[in-house]
Amino acid sequence: MQGADKGHSNRLDGHDLRVGIVQARFNDELTSRLAEVCIDELLQLGVNRKHIEHVTVPGALEVSVALQAMADSERFDALVALGCIIRGETYHFELVANESGAGVTRVSLDHHVPIANAILTVENQAQAEARVEEKGRDAARVAVEMANLLDDLL
């Protein structure tokens, strides 16, 4: 939820972390901005630029395949999924939103790697534009926090 009280974490030290980012190019202006904000926040959290790998795929349904390849490589402490699905006039919105989300979750659980899911699912362009900045930052923060948590737990 936009503007929600997310609490506070002390686990936001990105030094020594390797982060992979998969960005869907569909709605490229929005997803490129998501990526830019996310990368900027990762850098602010101490992740070294050379430890951030950013790839693009055609659309939200392809994100999970690239995430799976990154997870299979075992080179990353956390992954980030970026995309933007805007409701249209057909059922396609529900299909893409549901399946992309399920794919991201499946990769995370199957590989025990945290994935920050910032694939926006919105009603219109204005809602997407209103969420890009916050969701891009949130994705970076979630990736770093969860990588540190899993490091402590495993």
C-alpha cells in the first residue's frame, strides 16, 4: 500500500551483498525509472555498483525465467523483480498479474533466495507514475533487509 507504515529496520547494510535485478521492458518508461530508483537506493545502502547485475526481459511473464537463471547461478544474495502491468479491457491483466507474481514467489521459495517483487499492478498510467519512486526504493530496501536476515538464519 502506497504510503503505508512499514516500520523500521536496522538490517539495511548492503556492503558485501550481490544483487540481481530483472526489469520487464513492457511500459519501459515506467520500468526504467523503477530500475533507476532501485539502483540508486541500493548504492545508498552500500551495495557496490559492480555487485549489481541488471538485465531486461520483454515483459512481466518473462521476469521469473530470468530470476530463475540468476538464482541457479548462486551468485546473488538477493534479487529484484521490476515491471508494470496496467489494466486494459480484457482478462489479460489478471492473467499476467497473477502468473508473474506466482512465478516470482516460486523462484524465491524453490531457491531460498529473497526476491523483492516490485512488479506494479495498477489500474492506469497515473497510478503507476505515482508509485514508481516509492516502489523502486522499497524494492532495494527489501532486497537488502531480506538478504541480511537470511544470512543470519541460514
